[in-house]
Amino acid sequence: MTMKIKWTPLARQHLRKTLNYVLIHSGSQGHAHLADKVIEWQQTLKEMPEVGALEPLLQQRSIPYRSIVINKLNKLIYYIENETIIVADFWDTRREPKEQANQIK
């Protein structure tokens, strides 16, 4: 069975900011490459929702958050709720990790 994916407003905002940054600094080819990687990982998650590792920075939470490394600079943070994968955030791995973890409510 294929699961659905839902992005939180925070995750959408951070993905949008990242894609805009990549567009400005790497051009349309870099932007398209990152967008394609995100789409590919979404497909993988729909078919294998537990493929992501448990996220160590969020292990104290009651929800088991998982993460997928999209590329060396970005991580997709998600959890599974019933038949839906909730993308909680999209992290820039160059930023302070604990600060990013604290943004997830």
C-alpha cells in the first residue's frame, strides 16, 4: 500500500527558502536537481515509510521522528501518522542542529 505525504507549513517554508537559495546561488540546474531529489525521496517514502533513520536530535520526543539525507546539505525530517507521512521540517545541515530541532513543535 502506498502512503500519502503531507508537508507541515514549517517544512514547506524551509523547502521553499532552500530552493530559492539554490536558485540564486546555483542557478536553475541546481534548483531542478534539488527539487528532483526531494520528489524521488517522496516516492521512496510512500513505498517504504520506515526507510529513514530515527533522528537522534529528536529522540526524546514522544513521536518517533525519522530523517532522510537528501544531499550533503539537506535533511528531510518526518514521522508516520496512521496512513500518512508527515514531513515536519526540511533542514539545512549547515545550520545549528539543536536550534532546528527546537523549531519542531
